[in-house]
Amino acid sequence: MNSLISFIIVLGVLVFVHELGHFLFAKLFGVRVLKFSLGFGNKIAGRKWGETEYLISAFPLGGYVKMFGENPGEQIEQSERRRSFSHKAVWQRFGIVAGGPVFNLFFAVVLFFGMFAIAGLPEPVDTTRIGQVSPDSAAEAAGIKPGDTVLSIDGRETASWTDISETIRNSGGREIELLIDREGEQLVIRAVPVMEKTRNIFGEEVGERYMLGITRSEGIVYQDTTLPEALRAAAIQTWNLIYLTILGIIKIIERVVPASELGGPIRIAELAGQQMEAGWMNLLYFMGLLSVNLGILNLLPIPVLDGGHLVFLTIEGIRRRPLSDKAMEMSQKVGLFLLVSLMVFVFYNDILRLVQRWMGS
């Protein structure tokens, strides 16, 4: 139930923000907005205010803003053309289409700013407490357990995790002696570091060094900050997520990250539920991460996505005339096929993960 509730909250907010971007830019440039819908398909609820009908529709995985005159070849009276999307300048239409992804990225900045302004800036706690022990590692073989605190190595006090990491890395593969605190009891454990490959967050090999197979226990404290510092940190955080999202897409194309890692709505719902259980701050951070992902993915140059429309508008601006209706129609069909194929694939991944988990339980 947590997963369902958190999924509805996260997806509903992000879709609303995305469509609000299109809506506000359309209004800014004087385009009449006929419908503003959260979801696709049949109408569940709706109400008309002014010239716009606001809807909640049956299929929740998305939304849309329907604008007057947006359909190619639509006949528009001369007196109505000033309110028509298709009769606006290319740069105005470009702004309306880009408004959705831009608002998603802007929303991430606002979200992180609010988090940092209220809770403070997160700072990792430097500790010598062990968080995880890798299976079949030298540490596991030596009897080291998660929750152990390393007091010293070879008689030298370990004041930080850097001390532990450097001592193991520089051991040359010889046996080292660790003084461990385990629930108030001090133990001496001997272990032999082994040479292992190091990998980045995408699983790529970036080198090798001596390791035991232990990772630090993660801890965070929040430091009070000023509003300008919170805004700067929010912008940096959003930029870092944009960079990682783009890099992740490249790594998927390069097949560094296996396609089986892709997740769909079921996976997002699971993660959202986990983040809600961990606390509202975790859920808000997760929402910011998804907002960046949604913004970047919608900018991909695939027809039917905002990025595909931006490519068409760019071509129109260069050629001084739009692409032919036939070319647009063919592109839309290809884009729709790619999008549906991707949705089927990520649903397959989600279901396969559930089946594997059930079989393993």
C-alpha cells in the first residue's frame, strides 16, 4: 500500500509539473489551451474554468495539454489564428514544447532548495564503522561483520575511513591485524587483502587495488545553511543529476549498463515505497531524481517525445518551412513504435524481477 500511495504522489506531482510547463508557456504566448489532463484515456473527473477543461483521466502514466490549432492541417479561421499554436512563431512553439522538460528540471532545483533550506545541507559522517561485508570476500573469510568498528590496523589508530582505505591499499597483500570493536567487545582479527578490480557506479573497471571487501557505514548530518547557500547547493545537485542521467543513457547505448537494469512503473512504485518508509526527506530526494530523469528523457530526439518535436521545430527554423505532413506522420509512427516497445520492455523487466524474487523466496 505504501508503494501505491507514494507512486501516486510522486508520479502525480511530476506529471502535473511537466504539463504545467507546457500550459504556462502556451498561456504566455497567447495560445488557447483546450484541455489540461493528468492521465490519458477516458475522463474520470473534470471541470471547465474559462476556456480550459481540467481533467483527471483513466490511464495515469502521463498527461497532456491540448492546444487550439496544434493538429497539422487543421483549418483555422483568420480571426482565430492569433490564438492558434500552429500559427505562432517557431521560437514560441519551441518554448511551449520545451516548457515541460524545463519545468521538470526547475522543479528539481526548487525541491532540493526547499529540502536544504529547511533541513540544512547534508554532510557525510566520517566513521570507521563497517556497513557492509561483500560475500566471499577476504573480510568475510576473516570473520569481519557489518556493524564492526575498526579501532586500529597494525597498531596504528584509524581515525577515519580514509585511514582504513589507505592502509589496506598500501598493504602490498601482506596480512594485516585489525583491532575491532563489536558491541563493546574488542577483538583482534587478521586478514589478508587481495588484489581486486575497482569499478565506477556504472560497473566499468577503472583500475585495481588491494581490498578486504568492506564498505563504510553511511551516516549523514545536516548543517545549518543560508538561503543563498541552499540555492547554490540545489543547483549543483540538480546539475550533477543531469550529468549522471545523460551519462547513464550513453552507458546504456554503449551496453556498459545492461538493458535488464531498466525499470518501469512497478520498479518506480517499489522504490517510492521504500523511500517513503525511510522518511519524507528520502522520498523528496527520490522525487527530485525522477524529475531530472523525466526532464532529460523527454528531451531525447525521439518523435512523439518533446525532444522529437524540438528537432522538427529546429529543422523548420533552418529550412524556413515545416517538414511535409507525410514525413511528420512517418516519424510519429516510428517514434510511437519505439516508445511502446520501450514500455513493453520495462514492464517485462519489472515482472521478471518480481517472478525471480518470488521464486527465490
